[in-house]
Amino acid sequence: MKKHSQWSRFKFALAGLKAAWEREASFRTEVIVTGIVLMAMAVLRPEILWWVAISLSIALVLSAELINTALETVCDALHPDIHPLIKVTKDCASGAVLICNVAAMGVLVTLAGHLLHDW
């Protein structure tokens, strides 16, 4: 049974975000892009449904990147040398991040088209 308080669990999660920020350029890029997108959303003020779609897309991309980082870290710790199965594992996790990013871009492009049509 886990004996950590909710506060401790929250601090663990923040430590994970900090570690990803420090270790992964992709995560830093995605966080910066998130900030830019949210600022643009605040200026353009689209309907609430677009906020939901963008928010879910952001959550999906950042979560996938965190899982990818965690998986790569475990793989590197368990088998630091190049191994064909570890490569497949890392490539699949990276592919998942790519799919999430492409889906998020699709939402963003669709939103841009919607806003340009209304403009």
C-alpha cells in the first residue's frame, strides 16, 4: 500500500515535469509552443469547444512526451548499450508522440481555418 500523502504525490509529479524540462529539448519546445498557442487563443477568443479541443490536444502531447521520456529513461538505465529490442521500444514511444503532435496540429489547422472563415 502506498503511504505517500497527496501533497507528496503532487511534489513527485512536479519533480517529473522538472526532470523532463531539464532532460528533453522536445518537451521544452512543446511547452513553449503551448504558451504561444494559449496566448493566441486568449487574443483570438474562439468558442469554448475550441478551448476544449486545444486543451485536450496540449494535454495529450505533453503526456505522451512525458511517458516517452520515462520509457526512454528506464530503457537506458536497464540497458545502456544499443539493443535492437530497446530501439524498437524507444521508436514506438517516439512514434506515439509523433501521432499526438500530428493530431494536435490537425486541431490547430482546423481552428485556424474556422477563424479565417469567420474573419
